[in-house]
Amino acid sequence: MEKILTPETPADYYIQEALKEARVASQRGDYGIGAVLVLDGQIISRAGNAVISKGLRSWAHAEILALRTIENSEFDTPEMY
């Protein structure tokens, strides 16, 4: 049984959300790595690794995929978890 932690800080919550993305990536056969981008307390992007499942070995890392979804947006610099 998976232990569910109660987030004590906003950072704890965002890390848990990134871990959810990592689990999804792992379940589809990818490396279990996830990322979320946060701006002003809101998650603005999330992704899990797709290196294996999409066959895009050179750039389909969770961090890159999360950043690509906002690349043409006029956001200030978000935090990544």
C-alpha cells in the first residue's frame, strides 16, 4: 500500500505532483521522472519522461517537455519541481 503524505509546505505539494508525473511515466515504460512548473503558486505545466515511449531519446525528458508547453507564453520565470 502506498503511503500518502500530507504536504507541509507548498514545495512539498509540488514535489508530490512531480512524483505523480514520474509514476505515470514509469507505468508507460519510461524512466520514472516527472516535473511541474509553478508560477505564482499555480502549476502551469506538468510532464513525465517520454524518452522511451515516444522514441525521442535526445529531448523527451520531463523537464524539457514541461518547458516546451509554455515556450511561447509570456510568463515570468517559473519554478521547477
